[in-house]
Amino acid sequence: MRKIIGIILLLTLTSCSYNTDFYIFNTTEKPIFVTYECGPNGEVFVTNPRIVEFDSDFEIREIKKAYEIGTESKTDSENKIITCELKSGQALWIGNDINFSLNNPNDALIIKENLNELKVEQNGEKLFRVDDRYVVDFFETIDRHTVGIKVKKASR
């Protein structure tokens, strides 16, 4: 009987955890180039990102490898600098964390410590460039399992 109660308790406690994925979404009509540098720890943000497609509700529809969609991804592993091209309607999965919330100051600190710099360009123009001091301000919660940056057309 104790084993059954222990198993039920274990299953209950493990079901409370959830995984949060981090994305950069291209919501513009043209391709963008995303360059980011992982922090020295590099535990949350990856040096092997995946390119995905998403729908109007920012639900991930399909995961593809860069070569399948003709997108070039470059990685400078020594400095942990990653550059990818995202076509319209594509997102770049850059990592994940467990039980993450932007409202939690400790979790926000994780972004600051693990993402040194982020730069987004389109047609040779810089849409934005942000360092670790302000990068968390660009992220927003899409749902409990998704936190991301929605790259929008540059305002003129």
C-alpha cells in the first residue's frame, strides 16, 4: 500500500513541472537575420537552434532542419555566436527551461545571464540590437510553454 501511495505522490509531483521553450518569431513579410551570443554558462540558450514554422496563434506547426528549408545557420562555437536567416512565418527555437516565468525575477535573471547580445536585421538594416541589460524586456509570454520575441516590421 505504501508503494502505491508513493507512486501516486511521485506522479502528482512530477506532473506539476512544465517545459518553457524560447523562440524568436519572424512576423514580418520578409526574411530577417538573427544573431545572438550565448552567455559564458550557455545552459539555457543553445548553440544548435532549430527553425520552426508557426501559425497565427504562435503555435508551432512544423520543425525543420535548416538545410531542409534552404536557410543557412552559422555558429562560432568559440564565442557562442549564432546567426540564422528566418523567412516570414518562421521562428528560431533558441532553448528551454523548466517552470520558467517572466514574472519571476530569478527566471528573468536567467535570460540576462545566458543571452549576452541579440541583433535582428532585415534588408541590411538593423531592426534592433540589445545586450544582456535589456534583452529580457523584448521577451513576452505567449503561453505557459512558450516565451518569445515577436519581430515586427520596423517603424518609420
